[in-house]
Amino acid sequence: MSFRTGSAPRVAVIGGGPSGLMAAEVLAQAGVGVDLYDAMPSVGRKFLMAGKGGMNITHSEPREPFLGRYGVRQAVISPIIDAFSPDALRAWIHQLGVETFVGSSGRVFPTDMKAAPLLRAWLHRLREAGVAFHVRHRWVGWSADGDAVFVTPEGERRVHADALVLALGGGSWARLGSDGAWVPWLRARGVDVAPLVPSNCGFDVDWSAHFRDRFAGEPVKAVVASCTDAGGNAWQRQGEFVVSATGVEGSLIYALSAPLRDMIAVQGGATLYLDLAPGKTLDRVRAEVAHPRGSRSMASHLQSRVGIAGVKAGLLRECTSRETYDDADALAAAIKALPLRLRAPRPIDEAISSAGGVRFEALDARLMLKALPGVFCAGEMLDWEAPTGGYLLTGCFASGRAAAHGVLDWLAHDDA
């Protein structure tokens, strides 16, 4: 491949997460000189943190439902992921010498469930390809003549590059490097950036002191949760979540965090409906509740007839009135659709990821900023979101690869 800037252009990649590392790999393999900069003492810190509970790298479900997980940004994300699909991602991991398997949920994991061996193998390959790593380099914008400016332990450093890939992450987990500090710098250059908001996050609930003291930390298993978003669309997921001292969190809550968060922004609160007995129809639950209980307490009756006990029984008491227990129809309806009022999302720095960021309308098809030719964006700093389950990482890997191919196209063919 020949480049308009000469035989050996150099590209600066800022951000050492999955999207930045993937961009660096594609560029280096194409013969481009790559300098990768990261503010932290080492790269891949959030990637390693995400793998602490088991490195969920992607998901095995069919293409259409997989792409549907990207919500309102599905149309722009789909071609990016199609160019580096979950199957292609798995094959790439295997080339690093790391085998994968599909879990019972359809999620894909490395065989040893760990992120560190994958990252070590990847960094070794990147160094062999000639990628130069510069850690403890915090990007703080541009100089007057357009150089990238970094703050380092040795002082300020200015870097000129033929192209720049920004893979700076979102606004969650600031201690791992994703602090969203880049937002005002891009806005000052005329880039349209949507406000960063929490995604895959927990929510605050105004628990009673009795419920909080008794059930904080308890998992709520085998439930179906549903809600309606600000546009009137219905959402439903099955799984489990955890009662926290401040509210609710866990995989089922994260899967619905986008519509719940957006509803709270519009209406000041949101209601999540919980089916506490998903294996039973409303008619069956009504019949079981109405069955004569004799001398048994209502708690014993619900446990034996409907399977409502422990934290589920506590939630039922917490979210209904005393009068509900005197009406079999009302009690059955509450068991099948218990209204849980959510007050606010938890702070963005507690969230697994963030939504908002550089709007796709500010980018061309190569993921290059229209306002800043030669500057490309990738990863979580783009305005998209997805639930946990491998979708986030797949999008980061794929967008890093797409941005790198955009750089190569721009270097080879553009005149400016």
C-alpha cells in the first residue's frame, strides 16, 4: 500500500483499551508507524477489571438479535460489527493462542476465563509488530499549531502525527483512565458530543430501613423485569439482580438500564415491573393465592403455593399496601407485575460503561471527525451503548478496527 504522505507515515493512537489496541494492530500490520499513548502506568486496565469475574469477550447469538442489542444506534453499528463479527473476533483470539468456549448463556469466554493471558499475548504481538508504547502520557488537547499535547512525568510533550486515533473511553471508572476529560476539548473544536451518562448501571430505590437492613446484598433470582421507555416501547428481560443498600443492581437491571435511565430523565422517575413467578400464569397464581390456607400464615401460604419466600416476599411487602394482601386478585396481580419505583441512576463513575459521546453525525463513514480531518474516533467514546454480555467489547474491538481502516484509506487517498 502506498500513502500520500510518503512511505512511512506515523499515527498516534491515544488510549490503550481494546479499541485503541485494535487500531494500533491494524495500522502496524499495514506498515504504518504507530505510537500508542495512555495516561495510566500500563494499558488495558479497564479490560483487565472487566475480566475479574470471567472474561466475557463476545456473544454467540445469531446476527439479528445480536445487532439488536445496540438499540437506537443499531443502523450505524451494524456495518462496523459486520466487518469484524463475533466469529471473526473469536478467530482472532484463537490466533493469539487463547482458546474460547460458549457458556450455557451463549456468552463467549476464554477457556481459562481470564483476561490477563489474552492481553499479554496481544501486547507481545503488538510490540513485535513495532508499536511503540508511551504510558503516563495524559492527552490534554492540541497546541496552537495542531500538535497533540501530553502531560508526562517529565513535563509537557508535543507530538506531531500524520493522523490521530482517539480511543479515550467513556466516563465510567475514572480511576482506570476513563474520566471523560476529553469532552470539552472536542467541543471546543466544533465536535458534536452528546453528554456522557451512566449505562449498565444500578438505580436508587427509596427502601424502608427495615427492608434495607434485612435484604441488602440479597440476590433476586428467576424473575422477569419489564418497563416502558420514553417513546412508549415495551422492554422485557429475564434473569436476576441484587438488592443493594441504595437500590438495585446486577445483570438484569443493567440490561434495562438504557430505557430506565432515559425514562427517569424525562419523567423524574421510572417504574420497573417484576414478575416474581415467571413460570406461572396470572390465572394460576390467582388460584393458588385464593386457595384456602387454613391456619397457615400468609407468608407460609405464599411460599408453599407460589414459591414466594425470602427476598421475593420482602419485595412484595415493600412494594404493596397492607390491603393488597386481603384481595386475592390484587395480590396475584402484584406477584406477576410488582411495581418497583426507581428514583435515579447511580453515579456514572460506578457504572460499567457510559452512553453519550461523539455523535456519529459528527463523523464520516471512516469514523473521521468532519470538523478535524485526520482525527478518528473509536470505542466507548462514541455515542452508542450496549448491555453487558460481550456486546460492549465486541463493539470496541470492531470500532477500533474500523477507525484504523479509515486512517489507512485517508492516508492513501485524500489530498488534505
